[in-house]
Amino acid sequence: MTEEHSSHTFRDSIEDARASHRIPDTPQSRSPAYRLAFIDEEFMMRPELRPVRLQLELLKPQMVLDERGIESTVVMFGGARIPAPEKKETAKTPALAELSHFYEEARRFARAVTERSLETYGRQLVVCTGGGPGVMEAGNLGAHEAGGQSIGLNIMLPHEQAPNAWVTPDLSFNFHYFAIRKMHFLMRARAVCVFPGGFGTLDEMFEALTLIQTRRMRRIPFILFGTEFWKSVVNWTMLAEAGTISPQDLELISFVETAADALAIIDGWDYGCE
């Protein structure tokens, strides 16, 4: 594009970033001080640049999702260790093997939600998971089987990991900061569905529930799959009886066993009154 037809008043950053590889090789140009700040990895990784990295990690998925026209999501939290029913013999414990049916419920639920999403050309009710294995994989798989897109919000962890194969590639994101990842889970959420899981699932569940309880986030369907599991893990009634939460706070949660139960709650929810 010639200068007179360019939409930019000034030479853009992409041009200068490319040109930086063609500068003469001199002691001055080899110095780290001479690098353009925004392509200087060593500079960008400095502790003082953390606020900038936080902003970038917030902006990148936000911009991509906006460009794709995605307006709302259905968030699915759940254990990475829960296997598909046909693989339950590989489960590390008998309890995990018994929980394998929730993989199929997550898959069935995501497929049905995505069928609804396709009615809006993928703008509304897009399945959003943590992008990993287990229940997360089931959610992305169900969306894929319905012929729709789904989001995966991965996080960098010390052990090797990769997004599951069913996340829509253009909507597969990776995060360094847990806090920013949690924001993206909830910024577009029209429902939160929590399947049995461990520390990560509990963390995500309670943070989202606290935001709703304190009215920092509007009330939306908050659905826990597996009544027996969740009432064994958390003594919800005792929290209310002890006064550490209000009895009305228990009304923020719905317990279900099947995808059909969860869909009925979402379909019957009056978003206008919240």
C-alpha cells in the first residue's frame, strides 16, 4: 500500500518491527537498549511490566471474542481427571470411575446448548471451558458434535499440557494470570455449570458464587451437576445454620443430575428480572 493510500498517519508498528531485523549490525544496534520496547522480550518480562502484561492478557481474548461476534457464553467447570465412560478403567480411583457418567452428561449438555447457540449464528450461549481434559474436553466435544464453536481458556501450569482437541482453534486461549482467566470466564457468562472436580473447580465455583452473592455480578443460573457429590463435599445447610451465609444464599444454587435438568433451568430463566 502506498503512503498516499495508507489509512495510517504515521508509519505503523508492524513496519518498524519488520525493519528492525534489517538495521546495520553495530555495537549500538546490538545493545538491548536499542530494541523497540514492544518487541523486546527481555524488557516485556521485567517485574515492572506486570501491569502491562495483565492488560494485554485481558485485551487479547476480549478483542478476539468481540471480532467473532460472541456476546454470551455458558461456562462449564469440572474435573480434569474425570474420564469418558469408555475409559473409566483408566481412572486413578474407583470414585473417579463412578463419576465418569458426568463426562457424558457434560458432552450431552454442551451439544444441546450449542444447538441453541447455532440459532443465533454462534453469537449467544457459546460453550466456554478451561480447555483441558476431563469434563472440559467433554464440553468442547459436545459443542463440536453439534457443529458449533466453543471456547477454551487454558492456563500455563508446571506440568506439560495442551488444549484438548475439540476446542475451536481460533478460540483457544492461553493465560499466565489466573485472575485474568477467571474474568474471561465470567464476563460474558449467561449460566455457570459446575461438574464434580477438585481444587481448581472449587476455586472457580466459589469465586463466581461470591461475586453473585455480593452482587458484584448479576444473578444467572448457577447449576451444580451431581447432588450427592456436592452435598458431600460442602455442607451447604450447615453454612446457613451457622450464619456464615444467609439462608437466601442457598437459593443461588440449583442441583441437577442430567443435561435435561440443567437445560430446563436455563430455558426457564427470566434474565430480564435479574
